[in-house]
Amino acid sequence: MHETPFVPLVELTRGSIVESVHWGALVVVDSRGRLLAGLGDPYLVMHLRSTAKPFQLLPLIEEGAVERFSLTPEEIAIMCASHSGTDEHVAVIARLQAKMGIEEKELQCGVHPPFHEPTWQAMLQRNEAPTPNRHNCSGKHTNMLAQAVLLRASRDNYLDPQHPVQQRILHTLAEMCEISPEDIHIGIDGCSAPVFALPLYHAALGYARLCDPGALSPQRAQACRTITSAMTAAPFMVAGPGRFDTLVMEMGGGRVVAKGGAEGYQGIGLMPGALGPGSPGIGIAFKIADGDPGGRARPVVAIEVLRQLGVLNDDQIRSCLADLAARPLKNWRGLNVGEIRPVFKLDWRGLTD
């Protein structure tokens, strides 16, 4: 029989029957490279999608962009974002582009309606069409164009995988995740930028090192701290109203960095000390096998992982994350008809040396 790399992570019930199951694979790694927990295949190769955005920003920050362009935490955070396209997001993107001498028409991400439904409805009322700055990846594309500016490289083909900007991003990602660039599979993302597939273990290691960069070069370590401090200081810019990444960073007190990606991918980083005094940085990466098209499984898994690790408690979950965590399922009349619930327990191996 063919063995699957996935295990059940989330169930949906109707009455006493389990009606649907979301399978996935998950890994927890510390900044020293120790595999602390795993469900399914920890070396499953999957595209990070937008979970890679903090790594894609590192070369720009390392080049001194914060000082050159007088960047604010909001402007740094939105370059890591899959934002909801609210007016607040667009205002920050436009301000960032003005600082960098970039025009919206240069973005090659395409257009789509904003994720935030009230914003989209308001745009429809005033007959306003979406533009590239409303695209959830407009911050990433602004980052890439800014890197081209600093490198004095062509801006017309900045998405070409062989472009100097993309090559620097690839090698930076490889270094952060301790994997050879030749072992990273390159695809094309929904926004037309190169996207990277690598084992879950290495992605989680990259997030652990992003949050705990003491073993990296001073320049890179400072760039990592700049990015994580901006994301945790301005979490609304990273996602938007009611979304997991924003909510968990708002309540995380600077201890949690979260960045989801399309097709059910999620990266989470925990700062040193988040699991107790002296604990190292922790990286978590998981993939929902079916791509989680409705977005219902990924936050349930993420919240349950953080609960089992002791980062979140039940009161915090009830007060701030109840709409995304394990919960009753209601029908159109508001009747409870079942529940969505996690069905896994981490095989935690501990932090002892």
C-alpha cells in the first residue's frame, strides 16, 4: 500500500458523524536545527508560497534600505504581507513607493479584488476598479523593484528567475534555511513571482533562525531583527481584519511571527524565551494536503499547535481567536450542527540538550 506523507489534522463533524477530514504534515524545529516535533513527513517538499515573503525582503534590508528610504515599521511589514487590500494598506504601499521612486504601473503582480469584503463593496459602490496596489502581493513586488533600484538593475524583467534580484533572494533563502540553492524547486506564484519549494524541515528552520539570528552574520542578524520587529509592531499590515496572522501577532506580545501562504501553507516563528526562560527560537511549518481552499483548517491547526506548546492559553483563544479555532459549526438558522476540531497531538521531544 502507498504510504501518504500526511496525517489527519482537522475533522468536521455533523451530528455524531465525521463528515470531512483535512490531512497535513507539520514540523517544529529550533534555531539549532533540532527536530522537536513532526506529524507526517517532516521532509515533505512543498512550495512556501507567500510564507517566503520575510526571506524575500532580507536582501533589501541588508542593503541599508531602512536608512536610505527612512522606512517605518508599517512600510517594512507590508513588504512581508499578503494584505487584505484595505484603504489603509493601499495608503502605506503608495507612501512606500513614493519614497523609493517606484510607480504602481511598474508592478507585475496583476490585479484582483481586495480580500476585505467591505472594502470591495465600497469600491463597487463608487465604481472603482482594483489596481495593482490592491493586490495582496503589492508589497512584495514593491520590495523587488526597490532591490532593482539599489542594484541599478533592470526593472522591466525583475520577475525573471535569472534576474539579479531573484538570484539574491534565492541564495538568501537557501542560506537561511540551510539548503543548497540547487535543491530548491522554482515555480511561478499566483502573482507571477518565482516561488520556492523545499522540505518543511528547512522552512521551519528558516523561521527559527529568522526569530533567533544570533548565529548569523551581524548584518543579516540585524536585518532579521528589523523584519520580525516590524511584523510584530505592525501586524495589521501583514494581513488584515479578522485574519489569523494579524490576530495572533497582535496578541503575541512580540513573541510570535506568523506568515501564511496559499494552498494551506503556514509558517510561524517563536522568539527566544517564548517557550520559557532560555528557550531558543522555534520555527513551525505545515501544509494542509488539500490546499484548504475555504481557509478553515489552517488557523485551527496553527492555534492548536500554539496551545499545545503553551504559547496560547484557552482564555486567549476564547477572547481573540474563537472564530478561527476549534468551534461549533452552525447552519443558516444558527443551529449547532457539528464542530470543527483538531485531531492531533504533537510528539514533543523537548528542548533539553
